[in-house]
Amino acid sequence: MDAQRFRTLSAKQRAVVAVAVLLDGREAENYLANDITYGPALSRAAHALADQPPELRMPFLGSMLRAALREIASGRG
């Protein structure tokens, strides 16, 4: 799984991408592309993650979402 683009995002951006891909899979790429400031980066990260089979994507994104939320709550994100 190529998660490099995802890992370079800020904690808040990682949380947004994780939720979007968990909820909408491949469609998340199109929705995130509409962000005026970070659209291209968010969309590319979503594309790389959504291409993975659900049995790999879902647990990975769940773990990444929890980590991003912990980072945000601690004030580091």
C-alpha cells in the first residue's frame, strides 16, 4: 500500500481523508479534490488509499484515523 502521500499530510488532513475514504471509498477522491487549498494533495492521498482492497483499506484507515485524532487532541496536529 502506498501511504506515503497520506502520511505527509497534517493530522487534520489525515483525519479528513481517512473519514472520506472510509465513508465513500473511490468517490472520496472527487469530493476532496474540491478543497480550494489542499484539494490536489487530499485527492491524491485518497486515490492511493481507495485503490486498496477493502479488507486492507478499512483497518488501516481506522488505525490512521485514531492516530490522527490522538495527535489533534494532544495539540500536536
